Amino acid sequence: MQQKTTFLAFIALGVIWGSNFIFMKWAADFITPTQITMLRVAFGFIPLVLVAFLTKSLAWAHLRHWPHFIAMALLATALYYFAFAKGTGLLPSSVAGMLSGSIPLFTFLAALIFLRGEPVNVHSVSGTLLGFAGVVLIAKPWHAGPDQISLEGVLYMVGGALSVGLSFVYARKFVKPLMLNPMALATYQTGTALVMLLLITDIGGIAPVFGDTKAMLGLILGLGILGTGVAYIIYYFLVNQMGAIAASGVTYIPPVVALIIGAVFVGEDIRGLDIFAMGLILTGVWRVQVARQNAL
């Protein structure tokens, strides 16, 4: 029974993360990327803080670690979500989702630069090169015309992937030794990001998104409550059940889900080259993960 629950949670998390891009795309028709990010974090904070209180994960003593909460709030939440919201607004949702598959590649590069012991071998090097070749093929910077992919959008997606990749390295180096409950960390990080975003977000013109049922439900339920709050809860459940390396395999699912949603349900134009490029990214991620497993 436990294995079945874990498997269902694994698939559910992949679907939740993969559907985030269409929800961001719908919201982008009405409000700014900063507003999307603020509302996403606000509604995502609700299930996190409720579960944290129910499990008694929070403690006043944790507040002495506030500098780390600020760093994680910036890298793993505010900047990451903003960059993805901005990039998705400029790209087809399927393309944005495919590019999100590069997160493990940027995590590897950040770890290679800032941490010791990251494996450098034929698997990790070839995997990184394959992954970035896939990103370039999706961007197609040499292609001009009305159907050209927004290079700005690609760069925002890459920036978001780099931000969250740096957050994993920061957490491993500075936060892991604190031995904090993962649910507590997710709550502090998201709550801190919410305060930051409330201070800088212009809420003028935010009302139209609540006048469109599809965009409103996608933002509040899909992107906020499920895509942020519940996703954190499921992810840490998977880490506890499967271990961090096995749980990281869920990153293979969102690009495929985003591609299916964009092509089948939204009617976005998906070309064979895009699918090939996504395959390169996922193959690259797999080779980098193989390098890490072999190094253990």
C-alpha cells in the first residue's frame, strides 16, 4: 500500500509541476509576472503553513537562521518563480515546460563550481553538453521570422533554472547542516518570499485576473495551492520515502506533461525538432544523475 501511495504521489507531482506552465500562460494575459509570482506564493503559503502548524514543525528558535531563509526565499522562490513567469509569458507553454527540464543541469554546474566532490567524468560532461545542446535547439537563435522563439523568454527560463540550481547548492552547503525540518524550511522560505514580494509588487491592475474564471482558478488552485504549496509537501514526502536521488527522477515528467498539454489541449505548434531537443535535455539530465549515482 505504501509503495502504491509513493508511486501515485510521484506521478501526481510530475503532473502538477508540468501543468504550472499553462496556468502561468493564462495568468500572463491579465497581470504582470511580478503579480503572478506574488499571488502564486501567497496561495502556496496557505497549505504549507497549515501543515507546518499541524505537524508542529515551526519553532521560535529557528528565527536565528533568518539570513539563510532570505537567501533561499530569493533563489528558490522569488527569483525562480518570477523568471519562469516572465519566460512563460513570452514563450509557448510547451516550450517553457521543456526548458524547465534543464534545472538539474544548472544544479550540477552550480555544484561543480561551488562545492567539492561533484563527479566530473564522461557521464557528467557529455550529459551537460547534451542538455545545453537541447536548450540551444529549442531557442534556435539562428532562426528568424514570425514564428521565431523569443530569445528573451529562453533566457528568462534559463535564469530561473540557474536560480533554483544555485538554491540547491546553497541549501546543501549552508542549510542542511542546520538540521531543520524540511516542512519548516519550505514554510520559512515561502513566507519570507511572500513578505518580499508584497513590498515590491504593484497591485494596480491585478483585479482582471479574478474576472476570468479559467485564469483565476489556474492561478489560485493550479499554480498556487497545488503547484507551490501541495507540491512542496508531496516532494518532501517522496524524499522521505525514496531518498533525494530517486525522488529527483520526478523532474523527467514535467517537460513531457507541459508538451502534451500545450500540443493536445491548447493547440500549440510542436515540431519534431522541439521533441528531439527535449529528448537531448532529458538524456543529459539522466547522464548527470548516472554520474552522481556512480560517485556514491
